[in-house]
Amino acid sequence: MRIGIDGRELDSERRGIGRYIFELSRELDHYLPDAEFFVYNRAPVSLPIESDRWVMRADPSRLGRRLSPLLWLKARAGLICRRDDLDVFWATSAFLPGLPANVRTVLTVHDLCHVFTPETFHPLHLMGVRLFFARDVRRADTVLAVSEGTSNRLYEHLERRADALVSPAVRKEFAPQSDKALEVCRNHYQLVGPYVLTVAAWEPRKNLERLVRTFVEMKERGLLTDHKLVLVGKKGSRFKGLVELLERDAGRHTQPLGYVADEHLPALYAGADCFVLPSAYEGFGVPLLEARACGTRVVTSDTPELRAAGGPDAIYIEPTEEGIREGILTAISRTPSPLGRPALPTWEESGQILSEILRGD
């Protein structure tokens, strides 16, 4: 079997969708030992597996590499795919290239941000998403979603429910940490005293500006004494307002760390008094899984998608200043959970589901 994979999100940092594709691809290599895999992108990316069965297909055209990712997929990827005589194509990010009619298509929907938070998109990209999303979902042979909530929203807007759920998962490295690991992490990032943690790209739908304003107000009112707000995540789109808030605070109550390598995240989660993700909208919420796996108390917005990731013990809030404030105060007053990793989705389970779908079982 010859499997094509949309590799546009397989960047070196592998967060979000990129991590999802990377981890599931490694599982596919295990469950489909006789398959060949072809990964398509404008420019070369590191493959999930180093093997003769994995082939990188980058665009040989300099002009093609200059196209936006979505335009490249629509204008160029299909031409490159046709040379590989594919049996099935995994559309990892909700869009399909032009493919021969005999190629079976499996399309993954992560979210409907263009519907619920269109302000987070560049206008030209939003135009492209609105032009192609519904059409590609309808013409895919199999549609997958990352959560039941995403599947339900898909049905509400397009009257097509996902054929199966392939949820994100969490790696075994995310677990309660030793005192030594916590100390090393604190020293590395110069963390002094207790802290509240958030891990999210700096984008409007993540609601980080409201989180920072609320946290600083809590500090100034004396509702929190020694705590700091630690922010992990790289700058996304339209983050100017957040930067201005952080500059005004000047490190008194907040500590932005920027992008943090995967190997440091478990100790950052485990050392936090609580983890907060007050997003306006998410398709799932992998950081919630990671925080829970590390034994950290979590506070998050009350949506079906985030409930799927937050589980029964999370503190669910309205993503308002009052909701964020009450959520943080409730979380840090709770007794920490006993050490031990809770039962969470695994990449092995999700990979097995995806491999069966790609085989056509």
C-alpha cells in the first residue's frame, strides 16, 4: 500500500497539529509494516521515521516553494502526488490536493476556527479556508475528527459527522516529576516561588490577554501573593496587545518563556500550582492532557472540546475575568492529586484506529 501524507505542519518544533501528525505517523509505521509513505511539502521537512519506506517529496520548483501553504497544496501538491501512484491520501489538516479518482482520501478535521474565531486568520488565508474547507470535507471518502465536540460542530455546519474519532494523546514522558527534575527546571528558567502556568500560542482565541490582565489584577488586589504567571508559547498572529501588557508588567507578576523544547515541558507542568487554558475556542486541547499526565491541577473553558481533554477533575469556567479569577483561586486551594499518571488516550490506540482506516478495514 502506498500512502500519501500532507506534511505541511511537520515543522521542527512539532507542537499542535505538527505533533499530532508526527506521533501518529510513527504509529502508522508500526501498524503498517508493508506500506510505503510519501510526505508532501513545499520544502523538505524531517520525516517521522528514518526508513527506506518513508520518502520526502518537496516541490522542485522555486516558484512553487514561494506559494502560501494552502495555495501550494491546491496548485502544486496534486501534480507531485500523481507521480507516486498512491492508494490512499491522508489529508492531515482538513484540505485535499487534486488527486486521481482512484486514490482514496482520509481527511482529518482539527477544528472550525474559521467559523468561530475568524478574526485570528489573515484575510487572504481566511478566504482560502472558506473557499475550500466545506468542499473538501464533503468530497473526502472518510472524515476524521479529533473530538466528539468537533464532530458535532461539523455536523451543525456541514451536515456531515465524522466517520471516526482519532484523538490526540500524550507521550509517556509527561508524568509526575522527581524533586531533582523540578529543581533543574526552576534553575534553568530562573523560576522563583510558586507559579501558574499556561502553554499556548500567542493568538487572540487563546484569550491570553484576558488571562494576563486578570492575573495582574489579582496580584494587585492581594488575592495572590507569591505566585507568578509563566507563559509558554511562541508568537502567533495579532499578538501586539499581549506584548504591550507584558511590557507594562515588566516581569513583576508575569514571566514569558517563549517556545520551550519538549524535554523541558513535563517539569514545567509538574512544578506549577495549576495550569490555565482559558481559550475562546479549541478543537481539543492537548496541553490539558499533558498537564493532567504530570499531576497538575487544570483550569479551562467550559466547552465540549475542552471537556474531552480536561477530564472529570478539571475546573471548568467561563473564559471571562471573573471565571478565570475564580478558577485559579479554586485550583490553588485544592489539595494536589496523588502522584501517579491518570489513564489518558495513547498514541498507540489512536494510531491503531488510523491504520485500520487507511487500510480500508
